[in-house]
Amino acid sequence: MDSKELMQMFSSLLEEKLQPLNERMEGLKNSQHIMNERLETLDTGQQVIIEKLDSVYEQVASNTEKQTSVESVAVKVAEHDTDIKLLKKFITN
């Protein structure tokens, strides 16, 4: 057997032994691609959630301001009610 035949046999044997490894590497590449797509989907979903939370935060702040205003109006209404009752007493007496 000459060196050319020996080299060809060795190359053939090496390709045969490396084929399963190459197939597994391709499978890993596909799995990595799928995981990257899923991570992008999660990232997009996370951005949507963050935007919604920002909206909720703004709405809560707005509601808090309005609640304070309504509470001050309620206090004034109660004071006016007391004033009206006192005026009624003065008028009837």
C-alpha cells in the first residue's frame, strides 16, 4: 500500500467517524437558532409588558391627583352643608 492509498483510507475513515459529530453540530446550531428566536419573542413580550406598566403607572398617578381633588371638594361640601344648616337655624329662629 502506498502513501496515497493510505492517506485516502485515513481521510475516508476520518470523514466516517466525524460525520455523526458534524450532524450533532448541525442539530446544535438549529437548537441555538430556535432558542435565539424564542429569546427575541420573549424580549418583545417584555417590552410590551414594560410599556403597559408605564401606562398603568401614569394612570395611577393621574387617579391619585384626581382623588386628592375629589377629597378636597368633599371636605368643602361638608363645610357648606354645615354652613347651610347653621343659616337655616338662624333664619328659623
